[in-house]
Amino acid sequence: MRFVVQRVTSASCSVDGTVTGKIENGFLVFIGMSDSDTKEIADKMIKKLIGLRIFEDAEGKTNLSLADVSGGLLLISQFTLYADCKKGNRPSFVRAGKPDFAEEMYAYIIAECKKSVPLVQTGIFGADMKIQLLNNGPFTILLDSDEICK
């Protein structure tokens, strides 16, 4: 499982011109699954995500979590996080989770995040989404279950 976490001042997702999710201060999170992922892995990834202290405190140090700043989450499914570009110029996505499984895991992650974070917004799984964001920093972190869960 991979999460690309961007600290944002604002972010939104639109599908066919309709906004499906929008946050102000918080994290825009792109989520990719592989078929070997489990709910236990998702739980560890969510715990790490929600606990990240990457917002600035009064001294300008990255020391505050999402809860400390009353931040929101915008969760976007993105199978391309498992692109394999080793051979040729056209990426392979064979390591990405199968759509039915990935959609189930995405729904699980959303539900679990909603237990801890008051504002959780989403995209639409499998849709052609248009994402707008104002990255704050810029500050972008990659969370990979191969590193987090070992």
C-alpha cells in the first residue's frame, strides 16, 4: 500500500465538473493498493498518516499533527502509484491491486479515517478525477507499507 501525502492549504476533487470532495487545511492523500495488502496493513498506514506531525508549531518547527490543526483529509484512489517503469517507456500496472479489491480497501480506509478525523472527503473510485491543490511548503511524503509495516 502506498500513500502520497501532501500538506495542503486547500484541495478539491471534481468529476464531470461536480466537486466530490474539498478541504482547506489538511492532507491530500493519493492511495494505491496492491493485491497483497490487508486491512491490518491499512490500519498501520492510517495510524501513521493520522499521526504525522508535519504542520508548523509557533516556533516554525514541523511538530503538529492533523488533529492539532483541525485539518481535513481528501482521500483519492490512484492505482498509478504502482506503476512499473523498469522496461520501456510505457508503465506497467500489473502490481496494482485488482479493481474490486482496491475499491473495497479504499472504502475501508475511508471508513477508518472517519473514525478519527472529523472532515474526510473523497474522490470517486475509478472515475476520471480532476484534482486541484495548493501544496503548503511544498510538503510531500511517501508512505509505503513495505517500509512502514516491517
